[in-house]
Amino acid sequence: TSVHFHIITLFPEYFDSPLSCGLMGKALEKDVLEVSRINPREFTRDRHRTVDDRPYGGGPGMVMLLDPLVQALNAMPPGCRKVLLTPKGKPLDQSLAASLAKENDLALVCGRYEGIDARLEELFDLDLVSAGDFVLNGGEAAALCLMESVARFLPGFLGKQESAGEESFSSGLLEYPHYTRPEEYAGLKVPEVLLSGDHGRIAAWRWQKALENTFRQRPELLTTRPLTSNDLDFLHG
Ligand code: 6GU
């Protein structure tokens, strides 16, 4: 298999349905990728199997203990890249997903409660990754986003049809609008060009719509992607 994800989480059952559904379920059956779930609680030795404690200095919530996480990470295979899912991390994007898809082993540490003891970052070389600028209860949902975005780069994950070429972001733009039958619904018609059979005109129309969508919804995406004179003609002309 191409990538082996090692999810370190206090809630291994959180991942049951997402890993069994749709393309991800198929990919796991086909051994396109592999997923292991490790519960840090399994590494506790005390009677109550404690995984968290109150923060030094006071304040609300609980902090995840170092030792169970350290043991879980020490049990990872050699060469394993270690990712900590945390809102203070670098926001996940398509280029990070592509780079993670080149790894053999990826440990995904899911933080819960208020956070984890900061010394974990001194003990291990961790890539800090966030799902985006909003607050979740823990890293699990972010880990799912990461795994799905990485899996789509793996050979054999997508069908021949969809392959990663013509989606949002592969061009650096948002997607163009899609239409299917019927040709007219409640007086709303499918754009004529899509029925024309003229593949050149269709490609040009889709490029223009993708550019317009991006300009309206996510103009900041256009600042890191130089506009061609063609693009500018489409936007203004
Ligand atoms: Cl990785 N964790 C939490 N708790 N909140 C988040 C996040 C991660 N990414 C975005 N928000």
C-alpha cells in the first residue's frame, strides 16, 4: 500500500463510518491505503487509565498527558512523518495534501480537551496542521479531512473518470458550474454552449466561469496565481 495512516486518538470509534463509506471504504478493501487506530489510553498503567489532567497555572478544561502520547509515538515505524492536528497549525491545503501523499507512514495525533502538554513538540519533530480557522472539539474531524484529501492523490483511489485533473484547485481556481438533464427546469435552461458539441468553446466557457466564481467568492486565490492576458480578457472584456 502507498500510505499507512496511524491515527492516534482517544476516540478510535469516531472513524468507523467515514472509513467504511464510499471511495474510502473501497480503497481500504483494495489495500490502496492502510489505516491503524491507536488509543493512547492503551499505554496508561494506572488503575483509572488516566489520559488527561488539570492545567498548571489554572484555567478551564483538561490537558492531555505526555506519557501515553509519547509511548504511542515511540511505537510508530521508523521514518514515520508525525502530524499534530491543532487549530494553531498550518491550514490544510491541496499542496500540503499532495506532499503528505508521498509518505509511507503518517502518524496523525488528534488532540482533545483544551490541548496537549506543550512539551510533546519538544520531544518529537511534529508538523502542526489545522483544518482551518474555526474551532472543533478535537483533531479527529481535521484528521478525516487530511486523510481524505491525501487519499485522493493515491494511485487507484479515484476511478479513471474522475482522476485529479479537472477538479477545484488543480487549476488554482474554483470549479466551473455543472449541469445535467433535464435541459430546462422551471424555466431555467442549461447554457446553450454546453449543448453545442464544440469542445473548444465549452473549455473556454468553463475557464471563464471558473475565473468568475473565483473572483467573486475567493478573490485572494487570484493573488498567488498570476493572471494571463486571456484571464483578464475574460474578467473584464
Ligand atoms: Cl486540528 N483541532 C481543533 N480542536 N480545532 C480545529 C482544528 C483542529 N482545525 C481547525 N479547528
